[in-house]
Amino acid sequence: MAKKQKFPYLLSSKWTACQRTLGWRHFQVINRKNEGEWVFAEMVASCDQNARFWINAKQLKDPNLWSPGWKTLAEIRHPQDDSDLIIL
């Protein structure tokens, strides 16, 4: 039986850093690398193709560091709380 791939949707995924990283907040995964049990993602800033780095993909799961998708500053500072939703 084939081994299940970790982080199958990593490539081309978009992320927002909670803190500026290399001067930017919005990044996209352009490459992935498997090193034994570890999976690494090559991140590139959406506004500067020269701002790039490799990160352990597990760090992307930490909401204190990264948020999936590209968020505005307002969304970063005040994340939507489900308790604020009104369901009709």
C-alpha cells in the first residue's frame, strides 16, 4: 500500500504571516521538499519574488505564526469570531 503524502495541498497554497517576514506578510508556496519524515515548503513573497525562504511545513499549522489564505491587516488584528455571527 502506498504511503500517504503529508501536506498534499501544499504547493501553490497562500499564507499570511502574523508578523512581517523579510518585510512582507503575504506568501505563496512555490516548492516542497521531503527530507525523511520532514516536509519543507519554499515560500515566496507575493510582492517580491526575491524574498523567499524554506520553512518546516508543520509551522504553517501554528495559528500564532501563519494564517491560511491572504488576509488584510484588519483580519490579522481582529480575527472573525464565530460568536459574532448572526444566523437567520
